[in-house]
Amino acid sequence: WTAIAYAYQPAETALMERPPRHPKKEKMVTTSMLWFSFGYLGVLQSLMCWLTFFLMPQMWSLTMQRLPQSKYTDQDTEANLSGMTMYYWALVMGQVGAALATTTIQTSLFTYGLPNMALNVCIVMELGLSLEIMYNANFQDPFNTRSLPIDKLLLGTTACLVIILVEEARKYRLRQPTSQRRRSSRMSRLRASGSFRRQTSTQALTNGGDRLDGGRADAARGAPEQQGGASEGAPRRSTP
């Protein structure tokens, strides 16, 4: 649903500032897009799903026990179904977060808003269907779901919030001018190498002091020789 609704997505403000895509040199599906989808957003969604799954009661202990489901007690079975439901709910909320976050490339979602009503309607329908599968007893057994308490429901919602906030941080960095980004990167490298610079400066001062002391010693040794040479080369007076 959300993929079809993107056809009605209004353009963001900075759209015309980007160069157009070359139809022969740039493909619709690029390596960067695949990395963004599967290596970035997909991994982030997966991490949130597993995190909320293991935060459910008994999930960590059941996983560590490595017992087959045939040996589960009734309590273990209910806990396992609740954990699976939490994973499913976090996955749905992660998809909602990704759908909202990817409506813009650089513009903040808090500035851009939610102008695509078709997308908003599809998201509401997706959430309604998911809640129906979790809380309707007629769908719980076929889909192996259980009703989640309100606090666990809010816990799964954090998957949506985390993805949106991470994307907001990425977009904020993209909105910075190139010179400012380079300056920030340069300052980060300089801060990281601060100890090296201090060590180098101390060593340079030490070496400079050693060379200065050596020069003074050479000058002190050369002074008597110059005085002696001056005495030998001076004209002698003849005594009357």
C-alpha cells in the first residue's frame, strides 16, 4: 500500500537543487539505494525487532535453554507467542517509520509534515489490520499472535521513533553546506590527533632545546681558540 501511495507524494522544497538523473548512466536501482534499503534501514529495523523481542518476559531464558517447543509448558508457549507478537508489531512499526522517514531526502520530516493523504490513509489501514490480527481472537490462533498490554505496545512503537530520529540526524548532516561538513570532519580529525600533536610539539621543543644547548657549548669552546688566534696574529711591539 505505501509503495503505491508514494506516487502521490508532493515534491520536497530542495528537489530542484539536485541535478537530474541521467537516463543512460544512472539506473533506477543503484548500489547506493540497495545499501540504503538493506544495509542501513533493513538492519536498523531488524535490530529494533530483536531488541524488543528479547525484552519480552522469558524470551531470553527460553532462548538460552534451547528447548524444543514440544517441551514447552503452557506458560512458556504463551510467552513465546507474546514474544513473536512483539517482533511482528515492532516490524510493522519499523516499516511505518521507514515509510515516513523516506518521504524526503534532505528536508526534515518535522518541517515537511505529512502532506500525502494517500500514504497517511494506507498507514492507518496497515496499523488497523495489525492491531486486528493481534487483538481479535479469531485471528490469534491462525497467525500465532497474542494481545499485548499497553506498555508492551508502546515498547514496539519505539522502533518507529528510533528510525525517524536516526534519519533526521542523517538529513541534518546532508543539509549542512559542503564546506561546513568538511570543516567539521577536519575538526574531528584534529581533535582525535590532539594527543599526537602535543607529543610532537613536546618532542620538537626538547630537540630544539638540545640543539640550543649544543650550540652554546660549541660557541664556548670556540671562544678561547679565537682569542688565542687573535693573540698570535697581532703585531708585536718592539721594545726600545
